[in-house]
Amino acid sequence: ELTAARTYLATLNPFPGRKFTDEPLPEPPEITAVKRKNGAWVAQCKKEDLPLFRVDEETLSNAKEKVIDKEEREQVTKWEEQARLWVEAYNERNATLREVAQRIFNRQTDFLDSAGDPATLKPLLQREIAEALGYDESTLSRAIKDKIVRIGHTTKYLPLKDFFTHALK
């Protein structure tokens, strides 16, 4: 029975929705797990995929030159402070994502080596990674939400949340 079931499962299409659309697959994920020659897995984020925010210094300078009164000057200063806070927040978000992914990869090397075989997962809780990095568990949960990892240079994509499990071997 097991052999027959396995044979049947092998005939099934793992991507049944593809026959309904000609649209290309989504762009590669933000995070790629790359294996180094020393055997260690490294979290790499494609910079062009990460949100990029910056303050246009020329536009800011032009705005400051055109300021006439104290009220306008205060408003431009307020906008500048807000913009710089947004830049800092998004840079921190990107650094957090890389840092979280790297910690996860350090713990789940067997899982990565097996290209995502669930049997090779080590027990790992979000709380463990959050505590190791000094984050609240909710921060870590938001950081990994909807994030996809590509394993090496393969076409294997996994949700980052799949690296966590309560299961014991």
C-alpha cells in the first residue's frame, strides 16, 4: 500500500495553479542562503530588493534656501527629521532581517544542506532567536513574516518561518 501511495503521489503536480496562468513567477526573494567554501551558510540580501529610502540632500538644500519665515523653517526642519527617521528605520529593518536570517541559518545548517528536508530541522523557537538578538518575540515575528529564502543557487524557495519547529527528533 505504501509503495502504491508513493507512486501515486509522484504523479501529482506540485504546482497545479500554474496551468491557469501564463504570468511569470514572482521575483526572487529578499534573502538567499549562500554556502561558503568553509561549509558555513551566509544570509545575503539583494540590496535592490530591499526598500531603499534616502534624503535627497539637494532638494532639502533648495527647500531651506527658499524658506522665508520662521514657521516655514520649522516645518522644513520637521520634515527633514521625519525623513531621516524613516531612513534610519528602514536601514535598521534591513539589518535586522539579515541578522535574524543569519542566526537561523547558523542553527539550521543541516536543514539548508538537505535543501529543506523537514526531517533535518532542529528544534528552534522564535523566542530563542529573539532572545539571542535582544529583540522582543513580536519583533522577530514581524521581521520574518512573509519573507522567503532561496537556498543556494537552486530554485528551492522556503518561507523563513519554516525554519522554526517545536518538533523533536
